[in-house]
Amino acid sequence: MKPASPFLELEDAPRVPVIFDGTALELPEGANLAAALLGAGVAVFRQTPISGAPRAPFCMMGACFDCLVEVDGVVRQACMVDVAAGLEIRKPHEGDLGPL
């Protein structure tokens, strides 16, 4: 069952399987990854390296780095990635982020 989310999902796009932090999700193919994860109820994409404060998408256009996730082993901004079948997504570890 999908958790409650204030974000709307794309209804007509075909769903493809992805993994987020070990959890299987079905997201709309070709959708913006950050928007699709928010629509699926993912509230925290990463924690800050210093305080551990939770972060999620803020600008949705690549200007900030709050939506950083590791996609198939590479740390990227989720708002700059399209959903594709088989993506392996996880929250980056503190050492993965490097200087921001």
C-alpha cells in the first residue's frame, strides 16, 4: 500500500520497477525521478553530512543539491534524472557526497 502523499502521480504513464533503499517501487516511466519519488511517498532523500538533518527536493530544477541520491552507483540530483526500469536508487552515505 502506498503511503499518503500530498503529491499527485502521473496516471497514464506505464509503471516500471525501481528499487529505493531496498524497497521495490513502481514509478511512471520517463517521469522526473524526484517528482515520482515524492508521489510514491518518499519523504527523505538523504541526510546532511554535518547534522544528519533530512533533505528532500527543494528547487526541482538542479540549482540546489537537496535531492541528491545515488542512482546505479553514481550520486546525482534526482530532479535531473528520468525514471527508467531497473534503477537502483539509494540514499547517499556521508562519504559519497564529497564537497558541496
